[in-house]
Amino acid sequence: MGHMDLSHRTIGNIGKYQAMELGNLESGLVVALYRQALRLRRTEEALIGEYHPADEMRCPVHFCIGQEAVPAALSMLLESDDYLFSHHRSHGYYFAKGCPMQELFAEIYGKATGANGGKAGSQDVSHVSNRFFSGAILAGAVSIAAGTAFALQLKRSTSVSVSGFGEGATDEGAFWEVANYAGVKRLPLLLVCENNRYATYSDQLKRQASDNICARVRPFGVRAEQVFGNDVLEVYRTLQAAFEHVRTGQGPALVEAYTHRWNSHVGPEDDGNNHYRTREELDFWKTNCPVVLLEEKLFETGLLTAAAKARMEAEIAEEVAAHFAFAKSSPFPARPDWHIANNGDATPLADRLLGTAVESEFNHFQADARLEPY
Amino acid sequence: MSRELSYAKAINEAQRQAMELSDDVIVLGQLADTPAGIFGTTSGLVDTFGVDRVQDFPVAENLMTATAIGSALVGLRPVIVHQRLDFMIYSLDAIVNWLALWRFKSNGKSNMPVTIRAIVGRGWGQGPQHSKSLHAWFAHLPGIRVAVPTTPYDAKGLLLESILGECPSIFIEGRSLFSMSGDVPEAPYRVRFGQAALRRPGKDVTVVAIGMMAPQAVRAATELAKEGIDVQVIDLRTLSPWDEQTVLDGVADTRRLLVADPGWHSFGAAAEIVATVSERLHGRLAVGPARVTLPDSHTPMSSALEQEYYPRDEHLMQSIRDLVQ
């Protein structure tokens, strides 16, 4: 795409996207990127298939169909020691950090075997041992990711803290506190903005003077680059450069990937009756489906055959079916001890390090004390 | 054995000892790395522990709290400091939507050893934006511990317990207590959450005092003893959790309860304590419970109005007399 500025105002002029290039990416990596994107697409489609009318999940789900490119690329770039913080459209990020599918499914079904025992659900799921966290109060997670970057820097770690969010999060003041602090401290923070234009039904161009977030974070000292967010390979290259910048201690980076969600904001329905996007706009993005664009390139270059694709589809279908069976057959959680669920009363470190003073040996009598002003 | 420290110095010592005991303890706060050191409570720490572990922070309280949360995920034990609790309100999202529910949402897999120190002003014209305590707000939240220490001894022990414990803690400090001195052991020690202190035994009436009201309650009790009224004073020390048993045992003996709370009257901490005692000791009370609180009003600046706003010793004494007569 070169270095021209992207904008949702004009992006439709691209028509059918023709600029995908393999470049010098290894063929194994390219196929793995495709498989990751396809797996995410099929997983979301399968979840949608079970969502209604069965209604067994009873869990708000923000599906990410149409936005597979960024999570697929991240999955090939994140190290196990890196931290990843996701927005509410979390499934792609969950997979990108290598978290197990069956625990996600069970979580969405509210089962005891879920990643969080059914307490969190799709929009709040976390997987602590994989250093994956998410949350629905968007800019809050970006701020926490900055805190993790701060601690990684203090510990002289080469790990990166990665925060995925939508352009809606940049409406919040909290986001700009992050931009300022990450810049001044040169934090190892990678900000990944999936700019899908709409905060629920609200157009970014009604909320912000420009849809170019890169231009606004650069003065803070944040390296920033835009990318056509449905070109998995270009997204990969752009993120790879950003990771390199951050991991080598050169400071924070932001990647702004222009993309589009196909379903309604939440749930699998079409929310077009709110008239916030045109049929032409949705058609443009579906024409440039991230999975299909890459698939066409793979067929064209001979990296993928119809038989190999069929094998891949069968493997994914088998995996997804097994995880549904696990989730559906898992038990619901029992009623917890509400206090213990919310409060960790164990104090192993304090037990080890702190003594107990005999309070009666000390004078606690404060009757002579006068409250002083100020 | 006996050694006196001011409340501010006790807080300083608690942080110093926590930092000596664990390399994971860090202190963040606006001007925390200056010689003035937030009313002396962080003075000198940067000289000992360096600029990594004691850091100034931008005037961005929400991010400061989020930074503590994100740091805890990497194994640190951050202490963050607000010179006035009122500024901490910028960080309600980080506290309410993230910190408080982190353990719950992770299904117990991730704890948050984060300590938030918040200083509450009182007097000399602090006015409506430098004096709010809001301890009841935070005690209402599941997943957060709230300490309201009154003595230097409690300030040190509870702060060490907060920093080296595993739960997030909000540590509310009365600025007017800072120069009070009292016995403080030198070796690091713990004061547990949920354990009230019996400041004065008494058989006629139980006064449950919170934070800055505790010294006043002890003083009132001392005066009333001259009138033959024997007042038991319980300093709650922590609001979440609070020591229900000590309060219930005390009131079961005296059959009279007054709660002295330096917060607003309606829906406050005093209401929770009165409600619990009423539920559990109904029929055994000699007289209905009473509350001495701030009025349902914001804090005035004028010294004349401050005199009207904050409960004075004579208010407290009269309220106690009313219960026993």
C-alpha cells in the first residue's frame, strides 16, 4: 500500500484489493497465517451456528468475523513471555496467545471448566498462564497494558506488552494518558488499533476530527504506522517491524489496521437497520475478506492446493466439534464461597516476612492527641 | 522497647521496611521522589532505593492505578500515593472496573497486591475538594480491603500488611493525624485486617470509632469518666473487612451503641454498623443506636463553618450522654 494515508472516507476507492505480496515471507509462515485466520473464521461461524436458536451460551459475544487479519498476524509474532491485552472482541486475541479453544468454549457456555470457571465470559476472558487478558471497558485495558510495559522495563525484560483495541477506545482520555506516558518513558508497549470505524453504531468521523490516529500519537513519541487491515501479509510485516522496534528498546509503537466487522456490534445478527453503514461499504469489505484475499494468493502462487485446504478444513471442523462436545458436557459451576471468590485471604509472603507485635505492650492511648489542621 | 514515631514517620518506615524485605515493592506518586516526600511519608526512600523503585508520576491518576495493576501482573507490589483522596477519583475506572474484580474475574488465578495510599485533608480551609474520605464508597466494593488507621502503630502494621498481602488495599490516611506520635515497634510487624482495637474498656456504652474520630472518641470517654459514665471505645481500624465480632461482643455487654464516623451521614459506614448490630442484637439493646457523622453536606472552607461541620468533642459527649440517660 506504500505510505499513503488511509482513511475510512476514501478506502472504498480501492475496489478489489490487488496489492497483496508474498515478498520474502517464508511459505511455511504464510500458510500458517492462513490456517490461523481460517481457524478463527470457522470457529466464529460455528459459535454463531450454535448461538441461536439454541441459546445455551447465554453470554454476550462480540464476533470478529471480518477482522481476522490482526489476530492471525499477532499469533505468529507473540512470544510466550509477552503479555497480550484484548478488547471485548476477544476470541482472535485469545487464540493469538495460544490459549486452549476448549476452555474458551466452556467459558462462553458458563461452565466450570471454562478459562475463568464461567465467571468472565467472552468479553472478559483471561488465561493467566498464557499471559492473556481482556475486558469490556476498553481504554482501561490499554492503561493496564502500559503498566505491564512499565514493569517489564523496570525488570529489564525483553518481553513486550501488547494491547489490542478499537478506534473507539481512543475517544477516552485514558488512552491519551497512555500515549503520553509510553512516549516519555519509552515503554515496551505495542498498541494495536483495529480501526473498524464504528463504536457500536457511531461513526468515528462523528466522534473525532480525523480517523488517522497515527498522526495524532506520533507527537507523543510513539512510532506509528497504518496498514490495510485485511491484507494478512502486510499486517504481519507491519506488526513485525513494530515488534522489532519495541522489543529492541526503541520505545512504544502503534499499528493502525483499517478493517471492518461484518456482524452486528454484539451477537451474530445484522444491525443494518440502524442505518449507520451503507450496503456499499459492507460489500467493499466483504469483497476484500481477509481470509479469501490470502486464500486467493495462496492458490495463485501454488502454496495451497484444494486438497490441502480440504484437509485443513476437516482438521478445524473436527477440533471445533470436539470442543463443543467438551463445553456442552461440562458441568455448571457450583455456588462459590463469595468471599473467597473476591478476596484472597491467604498471605504467604506476609506470613513469612512479618512478625507479630504484642499490642498490649504498646501504648495506644490517644486521648491527648489533638487533631491538627491541614 | 518503647519508641515514639509520628504517624507520617510510621508510614515512611513501613514502606522502607517493605522495600527492604521485598525487591518487588515500588512506590509511585506525584512528588514521591522529592525531599518533601508527600508530607514526609516518602522522604528519603529514593536515596536508598533509587529512581526505579521510587518514582514521580504524571498527573494522571487513572493511569497511575492502571500502572500498578499492570505491574502487579509482572510480579511487582506497587504502592501508589495520592496527596489528596479527591484526585484519586480520576482512577475510579481502574479501581472499580479492573482492580476490585481482577481476582474474581480470573477465577482466583490472579491476585492484585496493590496498595493505594490516599490522604484526606481536614481543617485550615481544605474545602470541598481536599477533604473527602469516601471510605464507605470503597468499602462497598467487593474485592478491595479498606484500612482507616488512626495510630502510628496501626499505620505501620496495616501498611506492611497491605503491601505484603495479596489483595488490593485502599489505605486512607487522615492528614490531621500525621504529626500525632505514639509507640511504634522498630521491627516490621503486622496488624491484620478485620481486627478492631479496644482503645478503652467500659461498661455503659460502646463507641465504635472510625479513622479520625477515634482520638476524639477516646478523649470524650476520658472526660465522661469524670461524670461517672464508663465508655468503651472500639477503633475499627479497617472497614473492609470490619470486625463484626468485637463490635457485637462489646455492644452485647453495654447494650448501647454509638458509631462515630468521619463520613457523610446517609448510606455511610455508620449505617452499615448500626444495621448489623440491629439485626444481630435486636431486643437486647437498651436504647436505639446512634450515629455521629458529618452532615450530608460538602465541606466548607471557612474556619467558622468548619467548626460547625466537623463533630466537636462536646457533640460526641452529648450524644453519649443521651444514650445512657
